[in-house]
Amino acid sequence: MGATETEVRRFFRGYAPRALGRETAIFAGRLQASLPFEMGENDLWIVATALREQMPLVSRDRVFPRIPGLRVIVY
């Protein structure tokens, strides 16, 4: 059973959405080309957005700390 729309809106209250536009796509492509390993598409979008917005990424995923310049907060 999933969350209701009201619950989802309450959970994300205070967070600003980030657009995944053309510039982020170009940045993500260049980032992937610079890495010595291939990332999954969704992980690449996440990393590109965090880097472009100069925001830390909160994750337990082991691939993210391998990204140069990405500040990762591991929980």
C-alpha cells in the first residue's frame, strides 16, 4: 500500500523541485564521458543535478563517493 497524495506532499514540503533540462543532460553526458566506469542512467541524473546545484548527496549507494567533486553524506 502506497502513500496518499496528501502524505507525499506533506513529506516533501519545504523541498524545491529541480528541473532536469537540457543543460543538466549535457552536463551528465560529459560527466559520464569523464568517468572510468559506467553509471546507471538514474544515478547519473542524480549526480549531475547535485554537482550542478552544488548540493551534497545523501545516500548509502557505494558508487557516489567515487565521483570527483561530489560531496556525499553517508547515512
